[in-house]
Amino acid sequence: MKYLLLILTSLFISNSVYSQLNVVTTYPYIADIVKQIGNDKIQVTSLARGDYNPHVIIPKPSSIAKARKADLLIINGAQLEIGWLPPIIKQANNAEIQPGEKGFFDLSTCVQLIDIPTSVSRDLGDVHPEGNPHFSLNPDNILIIAKAITQKLCELDPENTSFYQTSVAEFVRIWRQKTKEWTDKMEPLRGIKVIEYHKVYDYFLRRFGLVIAGTIEPLPGIPPTTKHIGEVEKIIERDKIRHIMQDVYNPHDASEYLSKRLSVKMIILPHDVGAVKEADGIITLFDEIVRRMTQ
């Protein structure tokens, strides 16, 4: 009898796991939002790590295996993954997650992108023709993303629609409280001019009313030259810049040089969940960005 019960229990557990929606995301911030909504109704994994350069991810056999088993692939989009994701999708040979299929979801189609170029040329650096892809750093866009993900989960897993809708309602409630908290803390910085290394934080800066005076990269993805660093020095002195915003994955030497030479505060900011140890979830990611900006 005990043996029969063990078999039945094993089958029940196996069927429960099998019935979970298998979601694969390109970046950790997406995976964390999916977890907040799906909880134990889904399995979710991210292909990239949060401390990596999101533009340059080295495809691994394990990534192909994950994509092969996915019911749903959620990407950032706006061509942020263009340099590394297509080979994974192709080699996974999973018909469900091909672009245009119901198991493929591009989040960039849900938000309003900024900095859409009027022309695209290699002379302009690594320009994204659809616009700046770092839209997840505007907290208002996270609400849009969460609701869009919920709709997609309900579409693929209608039996758990009520669960997903309840989860996202709670997420929205908490997120709105946190957004007010972040806005209040950032208010004293409204209107100040800042320099950033790469155009990662444009959405964040615009959302909280800070002014981007320039970038240490002369063009997106192009390392700074001595001449350009000299031009940035002039901007910093002319506009009385108080902050240099540096991401975790690009070289820090130019920012450190300018910071020390001109006595300007360099702030190393996370851009994704897991970029720094304090940012272990989507909420703590913004907590940490705001903390580092305002401390």
C-alpha cells in the first residue's frame, strides 16, 4: 500500500511540474517580473546575467537547451539582443518561440521608445534603429511591462488567469507605492545636469527630471578618445556637473579620471537585477539606483 502511495505521489508531483508554463527570458529583470506574477504556476529562467553587458552575451549550449524547452520566450527587444539571441533561437529549433509565434514576446512593442534615430550608419556608433532599448529603467514602464506579461501568461495558460490577475494587482499596488517613494527621494535632484558613460540611464533620468549634459562615449559603443575626454571636461566645468553616472560593465577608467581631476562624484549604478548584490529583485534594483543617486 505504501509503495502504491509513493508511486501516486510521484506521479502527482511529476504532472504538477510538467504542467507549469516554462518561461525563458533574455534578462534577469524580466525573469523577476515573471516570478512576481507567476509564482509557483511557472518555471522561469534568464539567459543572461545581470552584471554582464546586455549588448554582448556569449551564447552557451545551456542557453540553447533552455530555449528548446521553452513555452514562452520574453525578450527586451529594440534590438538589444540582436548580437547574441538569433543563433540561440535558431539552434533551439523550437517552433513555439520563433518571432511572430505566440510563444515569442517582445516587450519593446509595449512601451514608447525614445531617441529613435532619423538615420542609421556605422559612423554613428552602435545605434539602435528602433530607439534606445534601456526602457526598463523608467519605473513607469515596469507597470506597462508587468501588465503585458500578465496578459501573455493568461493567453498561454488560461486555467490560471485568476491567479495571474490577482498577482499582478498586488504587484501594481506595491510598485505604485515604491514609485512615489523613489520620486520623493529623487525630487531634490530634479533639474541638475549629469554625465553618463553610456546611454543606459536616459529613461531613468528623464523620468525624474535630470538633464543629460553629455556622455563619456563619443558615440554609442565607441570607447572615448583623449580628444573627446577633453571635450567632456569642458562640459563638466561649464555646466557645473555634479554627477558622473557609470554602469557596472563598461570600463571605469575614463569616468574615474574625470571624477578625480574635476572633483565630480562618480556613481556606479546597476542596470539590471543582479548587476550588484544589493539589486536582487526588480524592486531592490530601483531602491539601489535611487539610494546611490541620493546618498
